[in-house]
Amino acid sequence: MKTLIAGTLAAGLLLTPLAMAQDADQDRSHPSAFVKDSVITTKIKSKLAADHITSLGRIHVDTDTNGIVWLTGSARSQEAIDHAVQVANSTEGVKGVQSSLVVKADD
């Protein structure tokens, strides 16, 4: 009896990460779900880092399954926002850019 309970418990513990991973994949199949760590997102973040945008840590980049880039967060100037949008628009594979970036002085 103890062996049966221990075996059932062990199987449950081993299958839990698999079930959690399956839930994450289901979220990605939803049309409006963001594709984490996508190639497009990485390209944009790399370009912004290379341009030494001082607000980079406050600009969040996500790409959905349709190739639409979402820029959220804040930047220190409107020029930095405009530059981030331009960089995103000029990146290969981007179908469009949605920006909700706001100008925010240093905290």
C-alpha cells in the first residue's frame, strides 16, 4: 500500500511541470498572446541597446503572433519615444507597432 501511494505521489510530482508547460503553450496559441523571447523582440531590444537609449530599461518590447510590436513603459523624452518606434518599425518581420510609451522625467 505504501508503495502504491509513493508511486502515485512521485508520478504526480513528475507530471506537474509537464502540465504547467502545456498551459503555457496553450496561452501562446491564443491569437492575442505575446510571443515571449521572439526573434523580433530580441532584434528590437538589441538595436535599442546599441543606440544607447538611456531609457532602455523602462521601455518594454513584446511581439504578438501577428508580428505586431507593443512598446510600453516610459522614456525621458519624446525624441527617445519616436526613435524607439522608428527602430521597431524598421525591424525585419514587424507588421506594425503599437506604442503606449509616455514621457517621464527621472524618478
